[in-house]
Amino acid sequence: MKNPRTHLLYLLLSFVISIPLVVGESSVSKFNITIGSSISTSPNGTNYWLSPSGVYAFGFYPLCSGCDRYGVGIWLTKSYDSTLVWTPNLDNDEPISNASIVVDQYGVFVLRRSGSTLKPLFGNLFEPALYAMMKDSGNFVVYNSVSDIIWQSFDHPTDTIVSGQTLKSGHSLISKSLKYRLMMRKSGELIICSKFYNRWWKWICNWVSHTRKRSSPVALNLDSNGRLYLADWDGLVIKNFTEGEEQQHAWSIVGKQIYRVTLEDDGVLRMYSERIGCDCGRSVVLWESYCSTCKERDHVTSDFFLAFGISFGIIIVIAICCICIIELAGKCKRRQNELK
């Protein structure tokens, strides 16, 4: 017969060991967005889904204070300006009201608007979703029945990437005005182009990284320390735009810095530092693709206009020389006629 004390001690140890496992599972499942979950623009309902730390939110954000007009996106809830970092599409910014987002019975995230048909929120899901989660990284991730990722916002950036995100080869960012596009080209170059209309819509290059590399695809990376750099698939760093900085107490949400890189409506790519969970003021610009006070100017628009100016100047000089030669030849001919 077993010793009762030994048996009791065994039961207590089993219970203590199981506590963190149960808490861990429940804390994760608490933030899982499952079939039947919904959010809405109703003032009495839930407008968004939070990440576990509450730093990021996915859902309906107000377009103005006190009005019934919303957009759909991901934003930093604890930054000074509640900075928006992702939207489903920038080319359809029609304000939303009296709407809801529902995970229907078929595992589809549906945007339901009053008086209109249902619209899938993520148009490129090729299999049903079982659940989703707003991650503390800022990535909204959708999973299938075997917990494989079938969609994530990090793969579909709009005008911004955040700490831990990469802009892969062949992908791009586009400014909110839709006039500028940042492209990570398969040749290894990062370029910013602007859109102009001259009978047809065309793109012209305004800025280039000068990092052509054909041997391996290159991606733009932004790490948790604010280091912005280009690296290939083998991890070889092609170019550093910023060196990054050490964060004190990185484990703490309060006072933590989150970095973001945004292509803005003036056609400039800027990196910002966002202080989280403290009254530290607005975001701070740490780097930009063009800076009038920087010693190293990455912007190639000035180089373009310089080259254009030199070429135009040469053409003008040649034209003046030709005119002078023609005038001189005419005078010589007239002089010869007078001598005759």
C-alpha cells in the first residue's frame, strides 16, 4: 500500500506543474478570434480586437472625433497619436458607418455594411479560417484548422512596415495619396517612384538605393532596435540605412520604443520612433530618404536635375555655336559678294 503522504505530495506537485500550462493556454485562447466572433461600429459594441499586451488593435478606427465615420485597419493604441500602420486597401477610403466585421460559419472574415451586400475583408484567402489573432508584433495572422498561417497583414503592407517586418522582393509600399510607390525590386534595388499624368499614367524614379544584386533576392528589414537595412536571403547585409540603438528594459511595454517606416505623401520614406505607454510626445523622425541637412544625400532627384541641367546646358551651347557659325558663314558670303 502506497504511503498516503507520498500520494498527496504527488498530487500537489502535479497540480502546481499544470497551473502555468493552463494559464498559458487560456491567456492565448482568450485573444483568439474564432468563428462567430464580430466587432461593429456600434457605440454599444466592441469596435476592435486587441493584441495580448494591448499595444496594437485591429478593427474600426474613428475618422473624426465624435462622428459616425470609420475606417478599417491596424493601429498603435498606446502611441501619442494612435498611429495607423495598416489598412486593407488605400484606394478605397470611403468612410464606413453602421457596419460590422464577422467571422462567418465558412471561416471568412466578412465586412457587413448596412443596406449592402457582404464583402470579404481579405480577398485572397484560399481556404477557410479557423481562428485569427492580433499579435503584439503588429501582425494580424489568420490560421486554418491545423494552425498553419493562411494570411497575415505583414505580407500585405500598405504605406508602413513596423519593427520585425520585412518588405520582400517584388513587394511595395504606396503612399496614402497613391502618388508615390516604394518598390523592392528583384534586382536588389529599393526605389521610390512618383506617378504623373502625360496622356498616360506613368511612374518616374525619384530615389534609388544603388544596391543592384542579381545572385539572391533582397528584402528591406526593420528590426526591434530600429536598424533599417537591406539583406539577401542568405542574411548578407547589402546596405545599412540606420545602425539601430539599444533599448533599456525592452521587456517592459511602458516606455518601450516601436519603430515604423512610412512612405509619406511628399514621396519621402521616413523612419519614426514611437514611445509606447508614456506621455513622451509625438513620434520622432530618425531617418529619411531625403534630408536637406544630411551630409550623405540618398535622394537622386537632385542628381537627375543636375544631369538634366548639364545636358540642357550643353545643348544650348551647341545651339548657340551653330547659330554663330551660320551667322558667320552668312556674313562671309555677303562679304565675298560685295568684293565681287
